[in-house]
Amino acid sequence: MRPRPPSPAGLLAAVAIAATVLSGCGSSSDGNGVAAKTPTQIVAGAKILADAAKSVAVSGTVRTATSPITVSLLLLAGKGGRGLISENGTSFQLIQIHGTVYIKGNPAFYSQIAGARAAQLLQGRWLKAPASSGALAPLASLTDLSKLADSTLPAHGPLRKGHMTSVNGQKVIGVTDTSTGGTLYVATTGPPYPVQIAMGAGGNITFSRWNQPVSLFAPANAIDITALKPGH
């Protein structure tokens, strides 16, 4: 039995599409000054801050053509990350550390990727595979802070700066990509990190806990996917 690989590419693409917009930093007499910057300066500042960050929490829901995908991840720059990804009743825990990707799915997830019989055998067990190649390699991108920053802070269309507002109690300034309608909100007090990407009906992705400690561990007794053979 060889589980079919999950398809995180759609999620990564959705997160990237979710963020065809972004913003960033500055200084003035009002808060941290980001609100005084031009939209282009805000975008450039956000990219610099995200690339230099040590860690971040990423959570939210992206609504794709098929069903909403919910993510909750803690990422540690240069090390990996961990979290939970859910879609339409299926979910799996994800850890990437020391060049290895680990996943542990709920019964619905294992049934979808490996069939009902295999799901019974895999229930409660972690699977593992190399992060650089093979069945679980695409998942490594979801736990790579640098790659996530690059995919969520891409080239953008014309930008329009909005009014100051608040997101989850955090004072922010919004920058909207007028070609897509997506808006990135950046903190206007404290370090001007990205706070949220709002896509309207497409969902929201929230960033928090920038540079806070993140603990990672490799699950014990994980099943090596590369050792599984067809029919077993």
C-alpha cells in the first residue's frame, strides 16, 4: 500500500492568490509611521520585514472553487513549522523539521489518500517522508517561512491606500490591490508587520505572533512512506 500524495499545491496557490497584495513599514509622528508611506513603500517594507522574521503564526480560511481550506500554522525560519490543515471534513496535522515532513490525518483524510482499509491501519499514526522530494515534499513549502513570505508578497497590480482601521483589536492601515480587490492590513503601532490579508468572499489569512518562540519536535515511531510498497 502506497498512500497517494495529498495535494497541498492547491492550498499554497490559494494562499498566494489570497495575497496578491501586501504592505509594510515606515516612520512618522503617528504610531509607527507606516500610514504616512506610499502604497508602494508599504509593500516594499512588508516584504523586508517578513523576509527577516524569525517566526510567525498563520491562520485563516481560503475559499477555493471546491471548498474552504482552513489553516493554522506556526512557522520557524530556517527550521520548519507545525500546524493543522482542514478541508471539507478532512484534516491533518503537519510538522516539518530536520529535512523531514510528518503528517497525521483524521480517518477521513487517510481514507481519501489511502482507502478505507489502509485508513484503519494508519489511524492515529504519523507518516513521514523527505521534505526535499517524494510524496510529502510539496507540504514542506507550507512550513517554510521564507517561501511563504515570497508566495504571499508577490508582484502586484496598482495599489490604493485605504483608511486606518483595526483588525482583531490591532490598529492597521490597509493597502488594496485594485486589480484583484485583495487588501493587506499592516500594524500602525509597534513593528509594522502584516496583520491580515482580506479577500472578501475569498476568505482571510491572519498573521500574528511575529518573532515569538516556536517549539518543534519530530514525532516518535512515524511510518516511513518510502518504505511502503504497493499492495501492503
